[in-house]
Amino acid sequence: MLLCLSVKVNGNGERSETVSATLFSYENNKLHNKRISISNSRFQRVVKMMDISDLKIQIKIKTQFLSPNVIYGAHLVFKFCDPRKFSSNLKYVNLKYKLGGEILHAYFATCGDDMWMMIELCRFIPHKKDIDFEVLLESLSRYYCGTGEIYVEGIHFQPINNTTLEPELYEKLEGVQEVLKSNLDYGQQVPVDYDEINRLDDDEKLLSVSKANEKNCHMLPAKMVLYESSDVKCFNWKSLAEPESRFLEVAELISHQVFQIRCKIEIQNLSPDTDYTCHLVFKLSQKCHGLHCPVRVRDVLNRKKKEFMFLYFRSPRLINLHGNEKVPKRREDGLMEVIMWEFNSGNNDHVPMSLKLRCYEGTMSGLIVYGVEFRPI
């Protein structure tokens, strides 16, 4: 009889449990999957899937050894059949799956040193060691993952001990797996950190002083930072009629997957030798139904840096946060903002900024850019 269950105990006495993929049901034609032996797996057999764009893996299992009242993450464990090298331990895969009657997306997989990858599907707190877990895995992104095959090892239930999230964000389950709908607080407001906003001589740039550390804050309007080439139209420009608005003109993106931000930040408007965050100030039009997926931010001027920053324009589910993503917050003026860059002002005359933002799925249509704001950390 083949081993189909693996259990380990961590230093806190909490148990992790992995259930073999050989126990799952495969709705696709059996020619699309094979049970084979490979090295470096905890099980004697894994399942080789030929078509990642049409997985149809039905998982109905009952855990046996989970530690009650411990926060767990449920992860799909897999690897690509062909050897691959990744520039970071995060790989965009966009797993589409159905859990608790809801269609969901898990955007990133984390890659370990052994090249096994894990995608977190949900988090929960079991009351007892045995719970029913049911999920339907539908597809991985062929565009980003290619047409290669994958090995599926199983589902791994792992205690989450290093979470910085409040316990209230989790629900205790009565032995039945449910979808955890808790997102970050999209409506949480950013408190005002300055007393007064002053317009500079050109009436375009805004300057204020932080109440926290008495260092300069600086804001630039969209038309001073958005880059648009002469042969590609990316934005529809609109004038604002509200007299109380800080912004005179905004840009609404049209159907493009990428846009760029370029400017020279004048140091005379910042505090010298100070660490700053750069916030994109925006809102989504009422017609915008996309922009749920992450957006990759590349610092064009720093080509040696291989890792990217990721941000969201809509508040993501908890499982789609891996520690380095930036999430949107609501401002007191009713707009939204999200961090997209960090820098030090130094002591030169200016700091160049050139960022390229790329949406992984769909386009940026419906994103309305008001400007960028530089705030001292």
C-alpha cells in the first residue's frame, strides 16, 4: 500500500499534514494525467498533469492530525516538470479554483530550494483535528506558466505562526471548510499628516510639512508624471470642475496593460537626505470592473535590481499577500493611494524617477490617476 499521508510536528508541538495527490479525483480524460515516481518527493507517487490550462482536479479529503485552534494555511504543492530558474521565490501562476461555491484566484506560488512550489488556497482555524476539505482546481495561466507539464504532490496544511494579521480576521470552523472572505480594510482612511497645503509658483506642484517629523511632503499632478509617447495614446485627460480639488486635471487610462511614470523630483521641495515613499493617488471609475490582479512595478533606472515591487488597486484576499505587496488605502479627500516606490532624497539637485507599471491580467482601463505624493517615512 502506497503512503498517502505525511505528518510532521514543529517546535511548538503543532502538526502539519500533507495529503497525497493520488487520492484526488481527475475529471479530465485519464490520458491527461499519470501517476509516476520522482525523486525528492515525500510520497512514492505524484500525479503528472499534461494540460495546466484545464486541470479539473477535484479534491475531497478529510484531515486527520491537525492541531485544534491553530491558524492553518491550505497549500497546493506542485512543480514544473521541466527544470526552471526563477529570478525570485515568487512566481505568478494565477491558479483559478472553486472553494465554498465561489470562483477564486491565487496569483502567486512560492518556490522552495527543492523547486517544489506552494500556492495558498485559504486559511482557517479548526476546532478539531479532522475536518472536511473540498476544492476544485480549474487552471493555471498558460500565458505565464507556459505549455509545460506539472507534477502535483498534494495538499499541505501548514500552521501559520509568523502572521502579523489580527486574529479577528480569521473564522473558526465547525469541522467544515469554508471560504474566508476577510480582506484588508479597503475603507481604512489614511490620516492627514500635514496642517496646510501650499501651491508653488507654477500653481501645479503642492508642498506641505509633515506634522510627525516636520519634513517636507510634495505632490505632483498627473500631467507632470505620466509618460505618453507620441505614437501611442494611453490616457484620456479630463479637467476637474471642483474648485476645492487639489488637482486641476486627471488622466483616465484606456485599454493598455502598461503605463509609465517619469519625472525629476526637485530636491528643493523635499527634505535633504531623507527616506521617502512615493504614493500613486488614484480612483477607479464606476465602469471599471477589472484591476483585481496584482500590478508589477519595475524601476527602469535600476536594472541591476531583479526583484519587482507588486501593488494592488483593489484590496486583495489575504492569501494573495506574501509580504512585499503594497495595498490601497482610502485618503481623507475620498481618493485612494498606494505606495509604488521608495527612495532617499540625497543631497543632489534632483532625483530621477522612471517606473513601469504592468497589469498581469486584462488592462488598466478605468484607472483614473490624479498624481503622485512623496511623503517622508
